[in-house]
Amino acid sequence: MIRSAKFQIGQVVKHRVYPFRGVVFDVDPVFDNTDEWYQAIPEEIRPSKDQPYYHLFAENEETEYIAYVSEQNLLIDDVLKPLRHPQINEVFRLGDDGNYVFIGDFKH
């Protein structure tokens, strides 16, 4: 069974465990990455494949990067502080509500 995605493109989220946040730029209804990537996650914390997975322009205190995260590991980020990831401005503009409004297509 494929569930509806809880988070939307442009929404700012944070990781449930690790100290990073990001903006959603794409959603896969179920896991759509390599088995090598999946197996690299420690088994005791490896999420199920049958849930939405999100592509994020992510950042932590040190760096910016692209993250691929299961829905169960994301929470709404309510900090309302703009993200600094350099690719965000290629695809989004900051909306009045603190989330991002899609303005262009990003090829990842």
C-alpha cells in the first residue's frame, strides 16, 4: 500500500534524530534509491522501504548537502529561519509562511 506523502514540496523539515534541517524538493512514494545506499544504514535504525522518501536541500551547522530521508525520520521544522543551502534559490522563493514556493525545475 502506498501512503500519501505527509510533507509537501517547499516545506521545511528537520530530521527526527540527526541535527539537520532542509526543504523538500522532491518526493518518492516509496524508496527509490540503491540497495547499496539502503544497506549502509545500520539495521537497527533502517527504515521501511514502503513509505514516502524525501529529497531535501539539507544543512547542518557545518555544511549544505542533498539528503534522502524516510518520512518516519522527518518532523515539521518550526524554527522559521531561512535556510542557506545555495541551490534553494534556483528552485524556490521564500513564502510569507516560512515555507518555500516552487518557481523552477531542479534536475537531480
